[in-house]
Amino acid sequence: MRTVALAGSAAMVVLALQNGSATAAPTHTPGATAVPLSAPARAAAIETAQRHAGAAARELGLGAKEKLVVRDVVKDANGTVHTRYERTYAGLPVLGGDLVTHVAANGSLKGVSKAAKARISVPTTTAAVSATSAGKTALKAADTAKATAASSRKVVWAAGAKPVLAYESVVKGVQHDGTPSELHVVTDARTGKKIYSYEAIETGTGTSQYSGTVPLGTTASASGGYDLIDGGRGGHKTYDLNGGTSGTGTLFHDADDVWGNGSVSNRQTAAVDAAYGAAVTWDFYKSAFNRNGIAGDGKAAYSRVHYGNAYVNAFWDDSCFCMTYGDGSGNADPLTSLDVAGHEMSHGLTAATAKLNYRGESGGLNEATSDIFGTAVEFFANNSSDPGDYLIGEKIDINGDGTPLRYMDKPSKDGGSADYWSKSLRRLDVHYSSGVANHFFYLLSEGSGAKTINGVSYNSPTYDGSTVTGIGRDKAIQIWYKALSTYFTSTTDYAGARTGTLQAAAALYGSGSAEYNAVAAAWKAVNVN
């Protein structure tokens, strides 16, 4: 296969690096670590790759009606360039058509990661049912307390066994627990039957409630005093919804730049936790991955606290690129703990990279990714008021009995999550099917058996009774991020996650290395072979 077109975008990234537009890669991993571009250089690399996209599509053997749309370009320290594409067919978006090309520094194509294995083609792009009819089907599928009319667009659905002409309808409303709803429903444009659906709203100095006294990034206001705007981290802003459920509410402002008092009765306290969580997550991405913000473009999300009344949840909404926190049962335990903040904002990271579909096994991997990075954020913070652990949501008392929301060493301890893969896994809620990947990550990091870490006791079993030796959390995090950002696609399932993490381990540490073998052993220990 000729790869001149594919090498073109790689050359652009190399040129950006030569011009000093990027910083050096971390030294703790080999040359497959991603090297960040400045925001202008990244935009230029994407633009150049897009100019080559037509030729790249031909080199990849795509059909005449298919076009590639560049979504991201990642350059490794060893010169490998990973270009992430969306696809269109006859001008229609292809859902499940995303792919990533992996081009070596010499321009040779090392491989392609595809969300859909089947060739993209449909007999006709003329629908037998109307968009209005598809919208009605979507409204019926919406189990929400309130729902507005659905908006529908014609697409090609390629995430199934065979591509079909379809409609994607979006129904917005409110879920029964008060969480906003943005339900995406895919219906067959020939028969009008529902094919697939998923929920796009993904649920998880001041004195904070959970992390003690912490530093905050603030900005002096022109009118005097200070605003809770972190100018050093992309301009992250923290807002008070004051019980509202829409808009941004009021930007937090303080006269003396001393925020909160650690008590839930002080409205600033939840804002301190939220702003601190956003700052630590930003710093973790920068330190661990040289990533400049959630989307890699240097731009901050924003946070909203005091959502609704006694709302027992937190959620990431990619449409506003924002984090929202409720105040918990009786408005007594805001869901602003550090691991929850890292969890929810990492949904934004997944949306900016693999875009794992939020349903079935890919949805479980989506949730697990947020648990993995939320845990990593907590360890990274090294905060004595909230030491790192492999428990999810242990500070917010969401169960009302002091127990965590989830356990990574043995996920089934929460009463619903799966420890191991089975055929029934795809029928579980994504917060429970995530257990397999969480268990894998714990085993890869710490190994099996009984141990105590930061005062917490763990005892992780294995499916086959094997003994797994961990490689350390830092290496496990690098492998998961590498797989997410360069090998996973929207339809990746557990088998695909095993393949992707092995590819990542091989790229970072070498095929057959101790790290590579540990990845294989940890997947085997959770029954993914």
C-alpha cells in the first residue's frame, strides 16, 4: 500500500516539532509517548491532515462515496503519527465509521484501528420512513420525566454487523433522578424500527469539604475582589446554579480571595472542591500525559455547583463542555469529591479521543476509563485529607452507610458490578459492566491477593486462580491512556480493549516485555482472552 498521503500529515507534525511548537516528552516512558503540540500547531496539523484526507481515503481503499474528516492528530516521540478520522458516506455522517491510522516516521503504514470492519455501503440513501416518524419512535424510547420533541438527521449506522441507512434522533429532557437527558436513538430508515440508543449525559486558597485547605487559581476582578477563574489552567470558571437546572447561574466572586470554610452551609465550599478538582485533573493530564487540557487544545471546561435540590449525582455534558454537581441527599454531601471530579471530567477526555459509545461493553469501558483516571487524579493529588485509593466515591456517602460507590479490587462488593467478563455483560448498566476493566486495571497496577495501600485493605481475586504481579499504577495509567487515545474506537469492546492495551504496551515498553506480559496476564485474570 502506498502511504504518501498518510505520510503528509505526519510530516506536518514533525515540522511543527522542529519549529519548537511542542515540549519534550516525559522521560519515564520510551519513544511511543505522545508529544504535545501547542494549540496553533495542533490546529495546523489537523488542517494539513484534512487537506490530505481525500488521498488518504483512496490509499486506504475506501469507496468513492466515502470521505474522511480529521478529528485529531497525535505525534509520538519516536515519530509515529496517529490520525483519528470520522467518516461520511454520500455526505451522510457514518456512526461507527471512525478509524485511526498509525504511520511510522518513515511514512510506512503500521496499521489501522477501525470501529467498523464491514465495508461502508448502503443500497440507497433515500429513506422509506420520514424523519418525523423516526422522531416519534425516539420519543417513545425516552424514559424521561420530561421530554421535548426529537430532532432527527439521516445517517449511516455502521456499528452493527451490516451498515444500514438510518436516522439519529436526539430527545432532550430530564431523567427521573433530575439529571438532564440527551438520548440518542438510531432507527432504521427502511423499517422505522429502533436499532440502538444511548444516553449522552455521562454520570460522575480555599477550605474544601473533602480535601482540606487547598490552593486555588483565581483572577482579580476589574470591579474589585476576585473571581473563581483559573487563568493558569485555560480559564476554568466555577458557577453557582443556586438550585437551578439550566444556564450557568452566577460566577463565584469573593472580596478577599479566601474561599469557603469547609462547611456545607457555606456556598463557596462546594465551589472550592469543584475548582480544586478541575485544577488537579488538569495538572494530572499535563504531568502524566503532557496533555494540555481535557480536549488537548488548552481550553478549560467550566464547573457548576448547587444543581437542583438534593440532587444525588454529578455529570459531564459534552455539549456544554462542562461539569455539574448536585448537593447530595438532604443537600448535605455535595458530589464534589476529588475522584468524582476526575471521573466526570475524564468523560470529556474519552469524548475527545475514542468516543466510546455509552452502552454495552463500550459503555462499560467508557465508565471504567473515568474510574481509572479519577483514581489516578486522587493518587496524583497526594492530599493527606483524601489519600489515593482504589475506591470510587468513598467521600460522598452516596449509599448513606459510609460505603464507597465502587471497588476496583473486587467490583462485585458493590452488589452489582462484574468481576469478570461473560456473555451477559453487555446487558448490564454501564456502571456495572465497567467492573471488568476496573478489576483489570487494579490487577495490572497492584497485582492479586491481599495487601494494604494507604491504610486501605484490598484482596483481589482472579477468574482462573492465577497470581498476577502488578507493574505499578504509573505504567498501567500510561498503557490505558495510550490505548484510549490511539487504538480504541467508538465501538471497542472488551476483546478490542485487550488488543488495544497490548498494542499500547508493545509501543511503550516492547512486545514481550514484562509490561506487555502483565497486560495479557491481567486480562486473562478477568476472563478476557
